[in-house]
Amino acid sequence: MEIKRNILLNPGPSTTTDTVKMAQLVPDICPREREFASKMKGLRADLLRIVHADPAEYTSVLFCGSGTINLDVCLNSLLPAGKKALIVNNGAYSTRAADICRYYGLPYIDMKFPIDRLPDLAAVEKALKDDPDIYIVYTTHNETGTGLLNPIRELGEIAHRYGAIFITDTTSSLAMRPIDVQKDNIDFCMASAQKGIMAMTGLSFIIGKKTEIEKSAEYPKRSYYCNLFRQYDYFEKTGEMHFTPPVQTVYAAIQGLKEYFEEGEEAKWARHTRVMNAIREGVDELGFREFLPREIQSGLVSAVLYPDDLNWDFGKVHDYCYERGYTIYPGKVAGSGMFRLCALGAIDEEDIHAFFRVFRAALVNCGVQIPVIYNK
Ligand SMILES: *Cc1c(COP(=O)(O)O)cnc(C)c1O
């Protein structure tokens, strides 16, 4: 079977290999069979290996849902009664975490920083010093809207010094940038199968400390479906998800992990870096500017500012590229127009070179001046 290969430069889902796509074509199976439980057992163990987590200390818990389910589960499940969450917020995804706290009526501090700046660690430390009720320190690792990389190791260290746990949303970095839960001071991290492991949408996972999950059995239960202890406990007792898992998606994730370990952590990060370097070269050559200085970027997302050219029309440029198999994505920051080019997925630098040939043609087609112009 020939499957058309599209190059997705959006921030996930990403381009997958044909072998991952085909891994979903399996004989029908009831997920309550032992055979399926053994598949999930292997998958859960492999997820720990990605972030170098000691299985004696950490576990991974699977959920059926998009990546946001992880944020929801961690925040609603891991906060003891009377305690607070501190959201270190410099982007749209940490804002989402603050929204989740608000929806559940959890006590939280939304500590906002400019979206184009690293958080002020001294301010974070002061908040913890002043408020012994803070039990969760939370931030997003790679703020996918801008591509800003937050200093998780430092934040985790501060959290631990004040007796808090550190939760970080690694959805758009895990299995791309190397992460080591021990060295990076992470108690909980998370991702979904369609990003770093280059598989399909609908399966998400949380990797975290068993002792904290076990303690949370005594915390208020704020959700029936999205409770971390309940799902963990069910896995421990039966090897299964509490409710129906996304069966075929699990098979694709297993194949994605097999390919992840075949490629290797370092080689994969080197490939993403190659892809990002090719993106930056292309962006520079056309005269585009990025939203963030490169020193604080994750190396996985390039957020490019719209030029000040009356002929620039994101929709038209997008459609021209889309029709030719390349997907670009509009920005996520109020105020400044921008689009994103991301280095996720099963792509390499030749794909980026080919993309820029199409992208340049799209600009010419719209009558956009090259190099592009900015008013100031
Ligand atoms: C993709 C992503 C998510 C999850 O988004 P969904 O649309 O729910 O899959 C969460 N956090 C970050 C940082 C992401 O990049």
C-alpha cells in the first residue's frame, strides 16, 4: 500500500513513518486479553527508559485522550487538601494549566512572566519561601506557542528545596530533547504519542514518582475519569487501563518506541537539530524574523513573525504549501502575527530544503517581496 507522505511542520501531530502507520493494522483483539495487557506492560516500561527513570522509583500511567488530559490529571490528582499549586507561567500551555486549576477550584498562584523571557527564579523561590502551602511547582518545558525552553532543572531544584513536588509539561520535548528525570529534578512529566515518539493521536502518558501517586490515594478525588491514583492502581492490579484503551493507537505507539530506541536518543536529537538548523537557514535567507532570540529557544519550534508586506496572506501561503504536501501552522500569541515551523516528526533536513523551495514559490505567487520587509 502506498501512503502519501506529508511533511507536517505544525506542532504535532507529526509526520510518521509508514511502519508506524501500518502497525495499526492488526487482527481485532479484546483489550481485556492477557496478550494486550502484556503489550501495555512493555510500552509502560519503555516510556520510563526514554527519560532514564528508575522503575523502582517511577511508573508510567497511560490515558486515552489528547495531551491536555495529562495536565488535567496531574493537577487535579496530585494536590493535597488545603495545599496550593504554583504555576510558573510564560506561555499558552502554562496558562492552560492555570485554567485547569481554576476549573477545578484548586488553590493556585498564576505567576506570570513575559512570554518572551525566562522566568525569574528568585521570584519563584521567594513565593515558595513566603507560602509554605505551595505543594506543586508546575511549568511547561518547551512552550510550544513560542518555542521558549524553560529551565526545568533549576525550577525542580528550587521546588525540592522547599518541600514541593515539581511537575513539568514535556509534551513537546520528551523523546526529542534528552530528559533525565533524576538530573532534571522531575517528579512528574508527560507527553502524548503523536509528538516525540512519532506515533498516533489519542494516547497520552504521565511518568512520575510512585510514592507521590500512592500518597495521593488520600487526597480529595476531584474527577472520576481523570484521576491518577485510580488509573495507576488499576494498572498495578490488572495490567490494564481502567476503561477501554485506544487499541490500535497502542500498537502504533509500541512501533514508535521500537523505532525511537533503534534511532537512539542522541542521534534523534541530532536529527531534530539538523532539521531546526535547516529551518533557521531558510528563515534567515528569506529575511524573516523570529519572535524569540535563539539563545532561549528549545530548538524544536521556530515562531516566525509575519512580514509587513500588504501582499502577505498566511491563509494563501498555507494553502499553496498544503496542496503540495507541506503543513505550516499559524501562531499563538496575541498581538503579533506569526506562524510556526516545527522540527518534530520523521523528517530530515532534505525535507526542509524541499519545503523552502515550495514556500519561496508561495511567496512569489502571492507577490510578497523577497527578502521580506519589516517596518521597524
Ligand atoms: C501538544 C501539547 C499539549 C497537548 O495538546 P493536545 O491538543 O491536548 O494534544 C500540551 N502541552 C504542550 C506543551 C503541547 O505542545
